[in-house]
Amino acid sequence: MGEYAIRRALLFIPTLLVATVLVFTLFWIVPGDPALTILAGGEGDSGSVSPEQLQQLRQELGLDRPIYVQYASWLWSVLRGDLGTSLWYKTPVWDQLKDRFLVSMELAVMAILLAFCVAVPLGIISAVKQDTGFDYVSRIFSGIGIALPTFWLGILIVYALATFFQWLPPLGYATVWDDPLLNLQQLIFPALTLAFHDLAFTARVTRSSMLEVMREDYLRTARAKGLMEILVVGRHALKNALLPVVTVSGYQFARLLGGVIIVESIFVVPGMGTLLIDSIVHRDFIVIQAVVLLIAAVVLILNLMIDLCYGVLDPRIRYQ
Amino acid sequence: MLDRETTAGRVIPEIRLEWQALATPVIAVARFARRKPLGAVGGFIVLALLVMALLAPVIAPYDPRQIIREANNRVPVYEAPGSAYLFGTDHVGRDILSRIIHGARISLYVGVGAVVIGVTGWFIVGMVSAYAGGTVDLIVQRIVDAMMAVPGLIIVLAIMAVLGSSLNNVIIAIVIGMLAPVVRTVRSQVLSVKEMEYIVAARAIGAPAARIIGRHIMPNCLAMYLILATYYVGFAIILEASLSFLGVGVPPDVPSWGGMLTAAAQGHVTRAPWAGIFPGLAIFLAVLGFNLLGDALRDVLEPRLRGVSTTARLLSRG
């Protein structure tokens, strides 16, 4: 197990480094001069920018140094927890980001839990009762869930709530520690919107993985020795069938974080997504870099943890 | 009709008739539809979308960009669906049906453009990476891993921030967003083809790498190319819609389905539900159409690719 853990960790470090390089290059592929783009704004109106302003900003951003020096100094400050100063808000990025990061994470975790609680039983029943009416209905349901755009579903949910229940999620935001009830009222519908897409996906993975396991010999043995069907499925089949579901959930979490951006802007949740969209409108590259890097780091660490858990749960993996 | 003489001296009538040559594709399509009814539904949706996009100026009742002025100089803002405006009008008084019809052009332009450039380009990268192995493969794989860690939508958003919003920049951004999933799928497929005996044989007689890739591996991957291309049109359509919805895709006056939903999301949906329902329905049907067609093509042409649809969807998000 020790060797396996080290091997996984060694794979994780270069990937994270490549991610930092990619995030760093993002800023530097701005056509023309990034300093000019920032000063001129989105429209590229360069006439109103004086050469002194340009020179000053270049020095501020360190653009006059060679690119590898810029990368090294950027990486060093990121490692010390300094994500830079926002170009638009003129405050440290981390101050902007820390509360919003927690909000987005809470939303994503709520969504993934909701999705799991519905999708796993759905997938299991669908597989056990393969090719019955239930299976077809659940497959159509998940097919629709996958093609349904999150932003459209969000709009429809807002419409349904307002029209049929005369109710809208309260504006503003309260943390779960301050006011758990208000927090739940604000986040439950965005989380449901997000969960629907993942639910469909998880149900499909659970179903196909379960179908594969159901054909294994040891299940026939379990039945032959007279075990109750519920124990055959629940204890013997499920244990193995859930492993692939857990593996895909890492990348699924990444996908979910993309969806978070969309539902946040529909339900006006003050999370990372709304900050990212604001920063894109203002071309605040420092904030964009920080958000992308933070998400990449979270997903990579999560995947590492899942891989390690997987190694504990399934000894075969360790010796590959 | 030509008769052919066989070595045994018997005459076998040539069975290929002119009309049969014409009928073969029709029969093939009919057989496909019978085997895969859901795929046929998908194909029908895709075909309808194509016709809509091609004939947009002819079938759209109004100019999609023009604010309508009625006889008494009244602007019909949020007019409910009725005989004059089948799907109603939007928040500035434009016909929603006309905008949806013209929107099909934008969606298909982005979808097909991104697939022709992206799937083709990344296909070659994936093939070369798998075939070359070694350092090349290692570097490509680390880039793919790093990009897989960031949701496709966020990659595309960040690139749009750098490039600025325009129709062609949307395509460039989506092409970059396709890199990781396409390269990964193609690579794993080519890795298994590479070990086949005829490839080993070709290498043994000294065929150069370019010939092995071009003449032996590529023909084996054509079915996969077709399947991936179909899926990724849907992927690109939903990403374009998401970008335009968030206000960073195509410029606001361009009739994009995603952009049409922006006003609806800002609380207008209770006032004019039709402005939120119809454009969303168009996106949903288009994506569903390409997904169903892709699923059916995969089952018929290359059942080994069952994982692909999930990879394609892994990064698509909207």
C-alpha cells in the first residue's frame, strides 16, 4: 500500500505543476500586450492610454522581466498563499475568494449528496429489474437529465416556484453557522438543479456497473447457498459495483463545479461563479487565474484521495 | 446489364441494377431506423435542424435582429404567443420564433466548426501520442490530466476572457475545451489497435510510422471519428449556449439560443414564460438529437466505445 500511495502522489505533483503552467500561460496568450488590454478594457480602445500608464502597469505586473522569472516568482507567491491583487477591486484576491469558495463548495457538496442518494438506488433497481418498465422509465429519465441544459432547468425551477408556489429563494446569503434554515432555503433549489444532471449520470454508471457485477460467478454461489436476494444484491453485489461509481465521482465533482457557475448566476448566490463571471467582464486576469488554479487543485487533491481510498478498498489496484 | 462468365463456364447474371445502386443508401437508412428507433429520432431532429438553418431567411417570419414596429408605431414588448407571433416576442420586441430559427445557424456553425477543427486536430494528437509513446506521450498525458481537473466550462470561460467575445473566438475556446476528453478517448483506443497483429506485422516488414498511422491505424479509427464528431457537436452547442447565456459568448445582437435565455434568468421569466421556455427547448432538443444519433451510431459501428458517451458528457456542462 505504501508503494502504491507514493506512486500515486508522484503522479499528482507533475500534474499539478503542469496545471500551474497552463494557468500561468493563460494570462500570457492575451493577443498583443496584456497591460494594454487591461488598461483599454474589453473594447480594445487603445487611444486613451498614455505610454506612462502602460509602463507603470507593466512594472507593477512584472511584465518587463523574462517569462520564466515571471512564472517562478508567481509560483513562489502562490505557494506562500499569496494569489495576487485583483486588478479591478484592488484588494488581495484571497480576501475576495475565501468566503465565496466555501459557498460554492457547500453548494457542490449538497448537490453531489442529493444526486448520490437518489441515483444509486435508482441505478441498482434499474439493473436488478433490467428491461422492465421501471428500467425503461429510469433510463428515459436519466437520458433527459443528461441532455437538459442546467441553465434552462434553473430557469424553469424559478418559474415553477414563483408561479405555482408564489415563493422565491430569499436574496442575500447567510452561512450555515449563522442561520441554517435560511441557508437551506437559499441553497436547496440551486443544489437540486445541479443534482439533476449528475443524478442522471450517476444512475447510468451505477446501472451498468451493477449489471456487470450481477453476472459474476460469486453471485451465483451466494444465491445457490440460499442467501436472501436482498442480501445478495445489497451485501455482495453492491460492494463491488460501487467502486467505479466512486472513481468517476472525482471528475464528476469537477464537472459539477462548472455547473455551479451557472446556477449561481441564476439563483444569485454569492459564490465563486459570480465572482468569475464578474472578473471575465472586467478582464481581471489575476482573479480568473486564482479561481481556475483553486478549482484544479481541489479536483486533483480529491482525485488523489479517491485513488488512495480505491487502493485500500480494492487490493487488485495496488499491484498494477 | 452485363453477364459474367465464371471459371466453371456457367453464366451468372450481374445482379447490380441501376435503381438498386440508388436504393442502397435508402435501404441502409431504413434498416438503421428499424434497428435503432431512438437513433432515427435523433437523426430526424438533426436533419430538421439542418433544414431550419439552411432555410432560415425563407421560413423566419420576421427579421431576427430587428425590433418590430407595428402599424401604430407600437413596439410589441413581451407579446404573448398568438397568431401574429407564434412563440411571442422578447424583452425588446423581437420575434422569438424568428430568433430561434436563425439561432439554429449560430448553433450549427459553432457546433460543426468546433468539431471540424477540434475533433480532427485532437484526433491526430491523440493518435500520434499513443503511437509515439515515450516522452511525447508522457508530456501530452500530463497536459490532458491537468486540463481534466478543470471543468470544460471554466476552461472555455477563461479563454473567452482572454480572447474577447466574438463568434469565431467561441469556436477557438470550445476547441481548446475539447482537448482533454478527445485526446484521452482516441489515445486509449489507438493503444489497443496498436497491439493488433497486423500492425506488428507492418512494423516487422519495415513500414514507416507515417504509413502505419495513415494506412493501417487511421482506417480503423474512422468509425470512432464519426461517433466522436456527432457527440461533440452536441457538446459544442451546449457550451456555446452556456457562454452566451453568461454574456461572454457571441455579441448580444446575434440570435443565439443561450443568449436569448439571459433576460429570462434575470427574473423576467415570471412575466414572460415563453421567452424562457422556447429557446431552452431548442437547445434541449438539439443536444438530445445529437446524443441519440451518437448513441445509435456507436452501437451499430463500434460497440466497444461504450465509454465514449460518458467521456463526452464528462466535460460538457450547461
